[in-house]
Amino acid sequence: MTSLTLATRAPKRVRRRGPQSPTGTALAYLAGVVIVVITVVPLLFVLIGGFRTTAQINASPTGLPHPWVLENYRVILTSSTFWRFLLHSALIAVVATALALGCGSMAAFALSRYSFFGRDALYGFFTIGLLFPLTVAALPLYLWLRRLGLLENMFGVAIPEAAFSLSITIVILRPFMRAIPGELEDAAVVDGTSKLGFFWRVLLPLSKPALTTVAILAFVTSWNFYILPLLVFNNPYTLPQGVAAFQTQYSQDTARVFAFTFLSILPTLVFFTIAERRIVGGLTGAVKG
């Protein structure tokens, strides 16, 4: 029996962590409570406010509905305006996510599997893009979109949103693709698979956790964008714009504004809650890679 086999079969030593101190546990629970209060309480306030009337809110801002009023949510859910905003936001988010995934995965493939001059500098350029705010590029971006004739056009929002999602997409995907053993690529080449075939048939399926993570992040980021649609469209077009327009139109009807605001938050809240584990798994793999 070789030494390699013995080393493989040797039991792994597991480090046992000592018991956590009561002070550390108390601080952890305290931090959790503070985070819950900061994030959940405002959502509950908006949700419950939608089940009240404006008179009830003025009389007792932090009180419970008495009686519970369903009219605010019913009016909004039966309104074509809300669903039109929802559809526009969904279409733009899907297009932006597809573009970010397509371009980002190909760029990550080149940066992880090929060696060429300036590769690390190019990767650093994409990393710096994480620090680049949209507000800095608002004016040149508007002029560029106007010259291309993309104003009042859905793609005038989706393409820049995909571009701003490229940095985080490449930063997450590159470590995943780089960690895939080169022996798999060599075996694929021996079987007659081209570089593109290896990318499509082997690399992308193995990078599915990271692809899921970046898709979720790109979709949620696109959904919540407000400045870009404001630059491209003269009239409200997406759901965040619709919330602002609704608040202006019904500024005196606080309860209905609460209902519209919560319904606009609900899709991303449900989507993000369901996909939370996939996001954590993808980010963990990226850090390990």
C-alpha cells in the first residue's frame, strides 16, 4: 500500500472550538435583534399601514388597524397601472440579467482560463468598477443614449444596467471558473471538444452556483434601479418610478401610499428570501476559489 493511499485514508483531524463565552453569545443575539428591528419593523409598519385608513394613521400612527381595511390593496391590485409598472420592471430586469450573465461569463472565462499580457490589470479594472457609482456617469450616459437613439426605449435602461452589473458578475464567476481543474479541459480537448464547447458543456454547468448568485444579484439590482429609468423615460415607466409618481399623486392618502409601496417591495422581498441560500452558496464558493 503506497504512502499516497495511506495519506488518503488517514483520518482527518478536526479542530474543536471551545465553548463560546456568554458575553459573545449575548452580543450576537443583541446584534441579531438590532438588525431585525432595523429591517423588519419598517416593513411591518408599511404593511399594516396599508390596512388602515388615513384618518386612523393620523389619529394613531403606530396603532393597529381597527377595523382592518382591505380597500387600499384591492384598488391597487385591480389597477392596470400597477401591473403595467410591474411588467416593465420585470422585462427590463430579465433583459439586463441575460446580458450581464452572457457577457460576464464569457469575460470571466477568458480571464480565468487564458494567459495573456495585462490579464490581471484587466481584472483589476473590472474590480474597480465595483466602486464606480452611477451618479458620476449620469450626464455622459444620458448624452450617449441620446446619440444612440435609446431614449424612451427599454434597452436604453437594460443595457447600462447590465454594464453596471458586469463587475460583480466577473468578480464572482472568475474564481469559480479558475478553480475548475485543468485536467477536465485537457480531457475535453482529447475528446475533440473545442474551447467554446468546453465553456458551454463543462464550465458553465460546473459554475451553476455562481451563475445563480450573479443572476439573482443582477435581477434585484435592475429591479430597484431608479436613476436610469428617470434619465431615459420622461414619464414613469418602472415600478420604482411608479411608487414616486403614486406618492406625488396621492400625497394626502397616506394609507393607499403605504399599500402601493409595500406591494412594490413584495416581489423582490419574496424573490430574495427564496434565493438567499443560493446567494450565500455562490459567494462562499467564490471566496474559496
